[in-house]
Amino acid sequence: MNFSLAQTEDQINKKECTYNGFTLHGKIQFVESFPDITIKVEESFPDIEVKIVDSFPDECGEWQIVDSFPDLKVKIVESFPDIKIKFVESFPGIP
């Protein structure tokens, strides 16, 4: 048996910059219902640091906010988030 695959499903893949298969960079749309993931904005101990960019959100943690055709739909919650984020001005990514 290969026990390395017996990890929890709800996790961030640091190497791939994903959460449960959802890429944590790209075009992001904030929604109130039917999100792909839920997030909580925090200042300390985030799962990922996010930088808002105007174009080319190609690196881990770079989010371009869009109103349509998103790569990822996100809902901001106060409790029980899938991941915790911190908005930064530089050096986005998984700490």
C-alpha cells in the first residue's frame, strides 16, 4: 500500500500552487453563491499571500479580478474557510 496518497483531500499543493485541484492564481471572480472555494482574509498565518494584478496573473498568488469568465470563483467568509489569504503588495505565493 502506498500511504503517501492517504493525505487529506482538503489541502494546498505548494509545488503546484493549487487547492483541491483549483489553481490559486489567474482570473478571480468574487461571488456570493456557488463558489469554487471559500476564503477568509487574515493578517497573520495565511495559507497564501495574494497580490492583485492588472494583467498576466501567471505566478502563484497573483489574482486578476474579473466580472466574467473566471478561472476561479471565490467567496469571502468569516468562519470555516477553505483557505486563509493575506493581501500583499509584493512577493505573493505560499509562505
